[in-house]
Amino acid sequence: MLRKICHIGNSQGVSLPKEMLEKLHLSVGLDVDVEIDEKGKRIIIEPKTSRATYETVDREFASQVSDFIERYKPALKALAK
């Protein structure tokens, strides 16, 4: 899809079609991650996902999950295939 770079205040930007945003469940005000793929010469825009951290998850539970993953890593990898 061809788009043009335009001025947005003192910056530049690209508008995104409403249909594209709807497919990704994005709307005005939501956060996105923007990265540069220098090797592929691309700009990557992805919906920001909230990730639980050890500060927001009970430490004992997080420890149990980590132990489980380590113990059953081969089986989990096989299931992932």
C-alpha cells in the first residue's frame, strides 16, 4: 500500500488506513512499538503488548512456573511443534 510521508507538527509521519488499524484492534491513543530493521531497511510498527513482570506477579508463583518450564522444557518444545 503506497502512503506519503507528511508533516505532523514539527515531525513527519505516515497515516494508517482505518481498515488496517481495525484489523490489528488499534485505535487513537493506544501505544505501539516502533523499530527499525536496518538490515531489511524497514520500519516495524507492532501493537504494544502488556507483559507481566515479576513485580506484578506473585514471586512464589513465578518461581514455580520457571521451575516447571525448566523441568519440562523438552516436552514443551515438542508440543510447540
